[in-house]
Amino acid sequence: MTDAKSDQSEIPLRPKNPDPEQVEKKQSKRSKQTKSQAQNKEDLALPQARKEDTIAEAAEGSGDSPSQLPDFIVKRNELFDKLKRKHDAEVLEKEHPVINVVLDLGNDRSGAPIPAMPVAAKAWESTPGSFLKHVDKDISSDVVVAKVDGRELWDLHRPLEKDCRISYLPFTSPEGRNVFWHSSAHVLGEAAECQYNCLLSHGPPVEQGFFYDMAIAGG
């Protein structure tokens, strides 16, 4: 049988006459805590809101969207993509026979000649750039463009077509530097077109670097 007296002692009792001053203090304390929590939530939300606003502004100002590029650039890109797809399809249809390729790596840092290196290759598939993994980093890290049979400049990603001898040109060579600055001039020109909607004239590489003449609407 349960002791009724013991049960009653476990029941929390409410004061019959609470002190008005104590009640007011507790209410004031709760109010301050509520305001503080609300402020903390607002402070935490602000950085996220600013981040979202920044992302939205960046997206609006970005030139990545085709709709924001000048019309002539959009048409030019479409033409390039069309021609590139046609060229790639033609390359795929060609036979890819094994070809003999020899790498002529010139001299090492001490000036001693580096022995010629034969490499396995396939026509319309292997590129000069793909052979750089076999070349010492002291040489490969500075390569800008290749040269086929000592005559024709050849992009590093352009597939080879027949038996040939390949040499590599670094930025420190006049031809290599000229190629690098020629490509840089194209990058400068397209950036100017996108930014200023200008019309380009000419902008070749020169001994000191590269440039582009342009005409901007309104003079």
C-alpha cells in the first residue's frame, strides 16, 4: 500500500503568493534572451544573404552566357563549332597507321647533345604534346610549340600525319616566344571584343610583346 504522505511530498508546490518583483525580473530576463536569440539568428543569416546576393550579381554580370556575348561572337563560335565537328569526323574516318617519329631534343643544360629518341606513334592520333611525358621536365616545362622536320611549326595538340622528326621550341627561343605572344594577342582581342564590343583591326606579336588595334563605337 502506497504512502499518501510520501506521494504528496513529491508533488512540486506553487507559491500561493508569488513576489511581483521576482516575476517582473524573470519576464524581463526572458524578453532579453528572446531578443538576443533573434539577433543571433539575424546575424547568422546576413552572411548567407550577402553570399547569395554576390552570387546572383556575379551571374548577372558574367560573360559566360551566350546570350550576353556580342552577336557576331555568338555566330563566329557557332561556325567554329560546326567546322570543328566536321574536321573531327573526317579525322575519325582516316586510317591511323603506325608511323616513325623521332624526337630531336637538342642539348642539355651543360650544352651536351641529347641523343635522338624514337617513339611509337600513330598517324592522325599521336601529337607532339603526347611525347613530352618521355622528356625531362627541365625541357618539357618550357615548351611552347613543336617543329616538324625542322621546317613547319606544329601545335602541341595537333595530330601528326606521317613519319617525321620533331623538335621542341621553348619560350626563350625567338620562334617559341613569337608563337606564345601570337596566341596571347588572340586572347587579348577576344577579351576586348567581349568587354567593349569593339571591332578589331590588327594585333601581331612584336619583339616587346603583343597588342591589338581596335575601334570602339562612338569614337
